[in-house]
Amino acid sequence: MRLRSLLYLFIFPAWEFLLMVSLPSRYYVKAFCLQIHPYPICDFHFGPSATFVLFATAPFLIAIILGLWKKWGKLVAFGVPSLAVVLITILLLDIFERSWISFFVPAAVSVVLYSLPGIRLDGQIRRVERLIWIATSLIVSFILCLMVWGGTSVSV
């Protein structure tokens, strides 16, 4: 197993964690108010801005572009399914905001995408790398879910 494969397990979730800590909730939490005066009656929902989507997908876009530029096929094979999982997570969080569907469906999609014949890598080391990539996608998806669930809860 290459050291670079283990770096994926730490770099991408670390980026999403920094995003969770540093990005203000106004980029992904929207308020719908029935009235403002005399007392506000508001409901808070996940409403991702373009900035949020760009920041959430940035490491995967960079990995894909770097992989295409340097002709590293493994990096592209990792980046495309992971980008798809992150985009599916954001879409499902927008539809099913406070549901575990937002995590479990991307988890299933991640396993399916990394099992496709075009991405299948042979050998014992290759299987371990594929498991690391699946784990990285799942961790990133879970961090995004925690970020949204926590952001809408704190806004209340």
C-alpha cells in the first residue's frame, strides 16, 4: 500500500472538518420567517450556496484536475466517485435535511461506484486502497451531514 493512499484518508476529511469549523452557517443555512415583529417565528433549513458547494467539492476537483494533468489514473479513479458521493450527499441533504437517508444512500453509492469494473483494481494491495477510498468518501459524507445537522440546530 502506498503512503499516498493513506494520505487521502486524512487530507480530505481534514479539509471538510476545517470547512465545518471555519465556514459560517449563513453559507448553508437559510431561514424562512412567518413574522419578524414583535417576535420572530422562523424555521431554519439547509440551503447550500454556490460557495458552500464549491468549498465542499474543492479537494475532489483538485484531485481530478491534478490526476488528469499528471496522468495519475488512480487519483482520477478516486476523485470522480468521491466527487459524485459528495454531490449526492449535498443533494440529499437539501431534500431530506434531517434524515439519515442523507448519509446511508451516499454510503451505498460509494460502495457501488468503487465496485464498478472500470474502477476495479486487482490484487491485495489494490483492494486495500479501494477500501481506504470508500472509507474516505464515507467520512467526508458523514462530516458534511454533521455540519448541516449541527448548523441548522445551532441556528434555532
